[in-house]
Amino acid sequence: PQQHYDWGLRALKAVLRLGGVLVHSYLKDKLNNSITHTPEEVLANESEIIIKSLRVNTLSKLTFDDVKLFNGLINDIFPGVAIREIQYEELKPAILEAIKELGLQVIESQIAKILQLYEAMNQRMGVILVGPSGSG
């Protein structure tokens, strides 16, 4: 008998977990700033949160060509909603400093991959890097 079947639910769980973290952060910011939003603004913010969660959990698994297709799908599903990256206010400057200390060239797509790896390591028990050495 089959002991385990995933049904893709692990990926869904990761999306929902990160979505919950982002919603919590959004609500905390909203309470701290005592800002009131219109229903349209709340819907836009919720859509942005879903998009961020989907992107964080999906982009690291896609090829560059598939990223374009994925972003097109997101734009079709959420028309008019801005796609904003999660800001890493402490990590990104540290990455840039390490790159400069090592005498390497700063490449934005490589920084994006480093941040994707960071997110994957925060969400998963195991992470595998696939590809030739130095491929990023």
C-alpha cells in the first residue's frame, strides 16, 4: 500500500504559510500607523500579499524563460495589481558588501537568486541546488 502521496499540498501549505506571515506583517503595520484603507485598497493589498507568496514559493524552481510565463500568468490572474518584491532591508546590503569584499561583479539576477535561496531555506527542511558549479 502507498504510504504517502503529496498531491502538491506541500507547495500549497508553503504558499499559505508565507501568505499568513505577510498578512500578519501587513496588519501589524496597519495598526502601528493607524491608517484606514478603502475596500479597494484592502483588496489590492491582499492581492499583493498573495502574489508575493506565490512568487517566493515558485520563482526559485523556474527557469528564466518560465519566470516570464509565470509573471504573465500572475498579471492575467491579478490584472492591474502591482508586483512588489519583499524587501530585505538588512540582508540585501550584507550580500552587496560580501560581493564587493570578494571582488566579484554585482549582478542583480544573482542577488535575486541568493534571496530566493534564503527564502527556500527559511521555508523548507531540505534544499537542493541543481546545475553546473558557478552557474548561480
